[in-house]
Amino acid sequence: MVAKLSLLLALVSIQLVSGAVLRRQGTQFITGLCKSDADCASGCCGFKSGKCAGAIIAQERDGGCGFGNATPNDDAARKLRGQAPAAPAGGAAPPAAPPANNGAGGAAAGSGKAPGTQFITGTCANDGECASGCCGFKSGKCAGAIIAQERDGGCGFGNATPNDDAARKLRGQARSLEVRQGTQFITGTCNGDADCASGCCGFKSGKCAGAIIAQERDGGCGFGNATPNDDAARKLRGQAPAAPAGGAAPPAAPPANNGAGGAAAGSGKAPGTQFITGTCANDGECASGCCGFKSGKCAGAIIAQERDGGCGFGNATPNDDAARKLRGQA
């Protein structure tokens, strides 16, 4: 009788344990403790934290998914994007998950660090060394692919120009092959005036500069051209661009803030000389052509539309003139 009772209790215990294990799979929500990806409803157990995480955000904040495995993975993120999972090599043990920049890892050869092994804040020589696929352009430290665009000048440490390749991959966009027009801020590396939000790529430095201040400190604008120019400065002042040889001068182009530049007279600040976060009285004082409507501080023309109610400080209503100009809109 005792033997039968013991056997019955043992069977019940096994069932309870089995049930608990089976119920655990896929039932843990974000921040819930997990031992593997399968435990999480999101399909991602943070590689460094052992907590369930969003499949894509984990690639930036947690070194990827795959807690409990030898290497992190981005399987759940790939599934969300409709991509095929990383294929194992010929039936052998699957290789380490490729870095997010898909190919830049080859550039890490000779650096002493295996591709994709450095986590956020880890020192790196290039994007390939980082699990996030992004080596901060200014810092030389692995960073989240998207946050690096705001805080670190982009990814691509060790290259001549920054990139947003890993961020574009996270969003499911095609890789950028060159610096996008008008996206580089002051001190950002540029190949020509069109790359800069200020419309001025320093003639001597090859870095974006304030249109007017560049005339004094950088020999003018126009990096990559045979001769420097002051086109962006003339535009800020409401003057006509320099006349081409043998032709009449074209009509005057409007200032970046659509007239506010003239209002800067008497403010004590020369037009176009204030950089991002610099105090301003109107759009004309800012190299970006945008004086935040709520803050009275120079701001990026596009980001100000979200964070500052638009541009146009000192006017009755905000505007998006500089943002429209960047986008090539009328």
C-alpha cells in the first residue's frame, strides 16, 4: 500500500513539473526572467540580461537575444522583418550570429577583436567589431545603431565619413551608399556643400560649418571644388549668388528662414553664426536656418518640428521653411 502511494505521488510530481515547464514556454513578457528565447512571448531573451526583451530593441540595448547560448542572435528581429533566419553552415554547429552591419566584420581583421563580440560602450576599431553593428563615429565605442545617429555623429568609426547602415538595417531599409544630402550637422564630415544642413562644407576642412563663420575660419565653403564659395552665406543675407562667368547674376534667393534673416539686424548676432542650442532671436541667426519656436535656441530644421513646435522664434506662428528646403520642397 505504501509502495503504491509513493508511486502515485511520484507520478503526480512529474506531471506537475512537466506542466510547469510546458506552461513556461512563450509566457514571459518584457522584463520577465528567462533562460532562453523560447521562454519569452517576444521570442527574445536578452543576451546580457536574461530578461525578455523586444526583438529589435534588444539588438541595441542587450547585445542581442539568445541568453544561455554561446553567442547572441537576431532571429526574432529577422522574423519581425520578414527575413529568413541565419542559416547554419552545412549541418555543422551554427556560426556566431553575423554583426548587424552585414559584412563590415571583415574590416575588423587584425584589430585583435573578433567580429561582433563587443557590446554597447565597448571600445571598437570599426562597426564590424560591435554586436550592434555600430562603432560610434566620434567615440570609437560600440553604440545602439539608432541612438548613435543623435549622440555620436553616426556609426563608422575609422572611416572617412559616418554611416547609418545598421540603423537602416534595423528599420528594414536599404543600406545608404553615401552621405545623404542635407543631413550632416556642424562639424560632420562632408563631401560637398549639399551634404550639410547649413549648405556649407568647409573648403579646407571637409567638415560642415556655419555658412558665414566658414568664410573667416575655413577659407569659405565648397570642399571638393576647385575654388571656395560663399553661396550659403549670401543666401542667408538675402543676396544673389555669385554670378557665373559671362552671365548675369540670377535673382536673389530667399534666406533660409524665408525672410527672418533680415529681422536679425540690431540683435547683436550676425546672421547664420549661431550653432545648434545657441540662443537666437529669429531663424536668420542660426546656421541651420531654424530658431526653435518654443525655446529660442537654434535647432536642427527637421527635429525642431517634433521637439520645439517648429522654427520661427519671434514670429506669431511657427514655420517649417528650413525643413522644407532640406527636403527640396517649395
